[in-house]
Amino acid sequence: MLAYLLESVPGCYVQRNTLNYFGTEEVDITVANEKADGGLRMLPGIFLVECKNWSQPVDSTTLGYFVNVVVDRGCSLGILAAANGITGHQEHRSRAYAIGAAALVRGIRILVITRDDLLGLGNPNDLVSLLHKRNLSLTAHGSIHLG
């Protein structure tokens, strides 16, 4: 669903399920972003998306691994689609939220979107708005921020 929505955003192109040459890291969705009018103008020209349709929140180890994949691919942005969010408390920056804060200090932006976020989207414009708001909140709060 998320790959389809991203493909529908003006100026976005996606590549799915790509392994690195060593076969050690797989990226669920790689996005090239031309920053077209009506598109993801506030986001970098290329970024990665990891999808975790888990019944539990994504833990700090998994998020830390994704941050490293983002760095290894030379990107500055990763989007984690985590069906049930991430572990910890955003107010206290604990557990996975701490990984998001540490990544930001390193210049790596991690945005998190949940199943509820995706179910609330009516069209690609809603996705653009959600991602821009999450990106703004990341800067304003200094860590991953949902809501």
C-alpha cells in the first residue's frame, strides 16, 4: 500500500525489495524524489522506507539497524512504517525514541508512520501532508514524534 501511495505522489519513483551487493541488507522501498509541485518538496532527493507490519511496536535494536542501513546507503532520511509504532515513550525519549534522537544528532532523519496513519489517508496528498508534518515535528521536538 505504501509503495503504491508513494508512486502516486508527484515526482516520486520507487524501487522495491532491493538487496545490497553483499546480500546483507535489504531495503523495502527506495524512493527517488524530484521534489515536484504537490510532492515531497521538504524531503531529500532520495530516501529509504522500511515496512514492519508487526503486531508489536518496533524495538530499538531494529530501528538502530535501519538507521545503519540508511547511513550505509548514503541517505539522510529513512521512513519507518511501523504498524504499531515503536517502543518507548516519546516524551522521555526512551527505547526506540532514543535511537531516533541519536540519529538526528548524526544528521539522519527518521520519520515513523503507523497503521492508523496509513488508514487515515484518503489520497496521496494526505501522505505528503503527513510526511511533511512528521518531518517538521522531528525538528521541533528533536526526536521521532507521532501526533
